[in-house]
Amino acid sequence: MKISAKILALLACTLIAGGASAAEPPLKFGVGLFQPDRDKNDATYRPLADYLSKKLNRPVELRTVDSWEGLAKSLANGETDIALMGPWGYVLANHQAGAQVISTILYDGKPEYFAITITHPKSGINTLADLKGKTFAFGDKGSTSGYLIPLHYLMTQGITPEKYFGKVVHTSHQAIETQVTQGVLDAGADYNRNRNAMIEQGLIKAEDSKIIWTSAPLPNDAFAVSNALAGDKKLIGQLQGALSDVGEALKSNPKLLPPHYTGFVSRDNAFYKPIRDAGLATGKLQAR
């Protein structure tokens, strides 16, 4: 039986169209600025994006968002589909636009970290009382350890930063560490993971800064999906499975995550209650 060229052409068009319709659209993967600059951040997290693309069998487009607040907004407005973001940024995105956490990153095997306050060893600052009238730096207003948690702690001590400190500035975590060690800033808010990483990378010296306050344990960075994807149980299951396998994949590809990050563990919104409570207590999150 002979098949005409016209029928063959129609079959070919049908197959091509079917393949195109079956192709999954790219997932836009937003990552916060965990590294000193955008280029380094992109290079650091591209292996994870490539890994997810392979596991999900669909394109994953990586983009670094400079601020935690900006990343929360991008997840809320549809510019980002999935995101690795700070806890406070996640809580904002969840509260404002229904974003949902599906996993939490592990640091040295633990899903928690600490906010810290640092100063220079020669500053003469040893306690909170010594900070009165001094220059103090917060991170951006979407930062958990750089803004929300230290602000909450200060409020519990009856302190209004703008009245208590001589000057308040907002800058990046990396800049806070650098400027405190240089004596440009008297003190600032940071988190233990960032300080450890900068010391290990030779960006600062351990002896040039000291920790004068440490928070209670905080839930680590969230891997979240936008509200538009929150109901896609199949995709969420695939993502959680892929993320759960990262720990094993690190054995053959150590660059899949930055040093000390050891994988992911599935978590839900309840895990981030301490951050939500701090947001409500400071008035930065409005009760519904």
C-alpha cells in the first residue's frame, strides 16, 4: 500500500504539532543574592538549575534577584515560578500572594541557622547597651536575619532603632561584614552562614569581627512555588522528589550546592511560623 506525499506531510505536521503541545514551558527559577555579586551567584546556582531541568525533563531558567524583598515580589507577580529564598521573603510571598514552601535547604545537615549581630573587636562594643548612639547596619527589608529578627529582638528590649542608634543604614549582608571589619560601621546584623562563608573564602578575617548577639534557631531558606503552581500536585511531587535526592547527587557532583549545604528536606508552611510571628509582632505583617 502506497501512502501519498500529501498524507505523509500531514502526518509529519501532526507529529510536530503534537510534540510542541506536549513540551513543558520553562520554569523560571529565582534565587536570592546569597553570593557577593550576581555573576558569582548565577555561577553558584546554575548547577542546581541544570539538575532540576534534567530531573523534571523541562527547561529551568535561572535568574538572580538582588534583594530578598524583590524576590518575594517576583514570586508574587508571576515573574518567578519557583524560588530559593530567605525565610522572611517567603513569608511575605506566602502572605501577599499565596506562594507555598515545599522544601527547606539543609546546612551541615540541619534545616536551621542563626541571626547574629557583629562588631569589630576593637570597637569597645560588647553588649546591646554599648550600641547606643553608634552606626548600625541592617540588611534590606526583605531579609530575615538582616532585618526582621534583629528588629524584633530590639523591640522586645524597648528599642526603636532610629532613635537608639546614631545612624541606621540598609545594605547587603556582604557589605555589612566587610564594612564592620574595616571599621566603617560600628555594628551590623548578619547570619552565621554568611559570616562563615566569607571567612572561608578569604573575603574577611575571623579576627576582624566578633559576634555580640545570636538569635534562637531560625528555619533555613525556603524552596517555594508560586500560587499559580501551588495546586499542581504532580509538579510539586516531582520537585520535592528531585530536591530530596540532592543529598545523594552531591556525592558525584559536589558543586551542585555551595559548601556546607547538604541537601533539602520537605517542609510546609507551619515550619516558618516563628518568622510569621516575628512579622506580626513588629507590625511588618498585617494580621488577616
